[in-house]
Amino acid sequence: MRPAAFKASPTKAASGPPSISNEAALDALVGAIERAGFTPGDEVSISLDIASSEFYRDGAYRLALKGLVLDFRRYVSYAD
């Protein structure tokens, strides 16, 4: 199965279809690294800039794809 393409946006660095999970997006990225002939975690690393301001509202982190609403402590534990 070919993963959905990511598209650039003038207001966002990149966005994907809302139906793809975070795990599936990372799996697709790792697969692309491997198909390019590199070893993930050795020759190529993945770095994420989590813009939490995009999903932080009213004192909570709202993770819509997971259906979670987390306070700061729970969010840090979840993100770790």
C-alpha cells in the first residue's frame, strides 16, 4: 500500500490526510529511508518539531486523532 502524499501549505510546513495515523506516517518515512538504501537511526535520523501550540487550547493538549485531552504532566509522559 502506498502512503498518502504529503503536501506543502503556505500556512503549515506540511500536512497529511487526517486519516493517516502518526505511527503510519513515521512507518512510511522509515520505509522511504530504507528504500533509499540508508539505515534508519544509523545513517539517517528523524527529528520532530512538535508544534504543540497547534493543539493546545484552554489549558490542555488535545490530540484529536487519539481522542485524548491531556494536562501538561500527562502530555509530557505521553510524548516521551
